[in-house]
Amino acid sequence: MAFDAAVNLAVDALGSARTQSLPPATEEPEGIRRALWLRLHRVSKLIDGRAGLFGRSDFPLLRVLEELENLSYGEVGEVFRAPPLKPSQRHNRGKLAKLRLKALAWEKWLRSEQSLSALHSHMAVAAAFKTDWDAIRKWRASCVQILGPSLVKWSLEQAAKGNQPGYALLGDWKSALEYDGESYQQALRDEPPTRIA
């Protein structure tokens, strides 16, 4: 606990001064990986210098850095390797579960913040996600199974309290809801990746 507090304090103290010299991430996967690697490398230097003081010598961040760098060469290490799936499981089931949870959260948010009736909030979410509401309302069980009960409960509580589940930067809530619905439809069409991009 003291270690985490010290790292947080050091990172806060360094603030943006340490990260301003880092190159910006590009939209390409390689650029994103490189920017992430550089940022984690800086943090690992900070942690390594204090590791002996806090009694940690084998911090797993170094392993993450090595495997992250190896992704660029097409090598997927243990940290980034997906666990084996059952034949009936989709490769992107986590992504689908998060988007399905967003649909459920949107319904809560629309009722709470937009004062829509249950019927109108159901219709809005069903239209955006291009899925019948009867199917959407059953998604909670699979979300709990994949994401865990505490995350599902927290997300729905946050939406009911007025925290918009979508990207507020997209403008109005309708645009954000449509964006999430389109993301869900795209995730449904996704094919399993054949290699790391």
C-alpha cells in the first residue's frame, strides 16, 4: 500500500512535465503500442529506482514492457495471450459484453436523466442497437457472467445516478447512443483476428 501511494505521489509530482516529451500516439496499432511502451518504460524507471526501498524487486511491469515490444514482431506473450475459448464462445465476448452492458446502462440513464418512460427508453435503446428489447433485457445475466457482478451493478448504478454511459464528446446523447449501437453491430460482424496488426 505504501508502495502504491509513493508511486502515485511521484507520478503526480512529475505531472505532465515528464510526459510532454513523449511522442503522441497515432491511430495505427503500431503507434499506439509504441507510445504505450514509452510511457510504461518511463514509469518502470521510476518504480525500479524505488523498488528496493519498498521491498519489491520483481515488478511485473518489466515483463509487460518486454511482451508489449514483442507484439510488434508478431510474438504474443503470455501476458497478452487470450485464454482458450470454448467452441461456443466468441473471440470478442468481452467487447460484446461491455457494449451490451452499455445498452442496459443507456436504458437506466434515459429513464433517470431524460425522464423517458420505460417504453420510450426501451424503444430508443432497441433502435440504436438494432435488437429487440426482450433480447436486450436478458443481456444482464451474460454481462454478470463475463464482466462480474460488481462491475455490472456499479455501471448500472452510475447510469441511474446520471452518469452518461456513452461518449459525451460526441455531442448530444442521441449521437452517443447511436455510436454505441453501431459499435455493437460492428462487434457482432467482427471476425476473429488472424494475426496481430
